[in-house]
Amino acid sequence: MVVPPKARERVMEELHETHPAICRMKSLARSYVWWPKIDSDLEMEVRNCEVCQVNRKLPPEAPLHPLDSLTPRLCWSIAR
């Protein structure tokens, strides 16, 4: 169903009611409704939602590796 501009805000509220995250929200929307630039509208809705931002999945932290083990002991030296 193509949603008219006046009803889009209400549809986005319904889709976002349980804070399903962006991928699930887009999937739900694509199953039932459409309007021009729907993906960007839904992304903006999630970006502006404080609850979604607090509860989003963050990538795991990468371990830090010291550079001491990577640098040679004597710069520009030739092993004999």
C-alpha cells in the first residue's frame, strides 16, 4: 500500500512502537507499505530515537597491540 504524506508519520510511529531496530523496522515496512524515500525516513526515525541509540548493538572492542613488538631493535641494521 502506498502511504500518503499525511499518514506517514503515524505509520512510522506504528512501525517504531516497540523499537525493533533499523533492519527489522525496514523489513516490516517493506512487507506492508511504501512511499518515496521510506528507507531514509525510517533511518532518521531510529537515529533520532534516544531509546534505540542507547540499546543498539555496538561492535566488539578490538584489542590493542603495542607497536614495540613490531619495530626492529636496531633500525637499518643488517643481521650478520
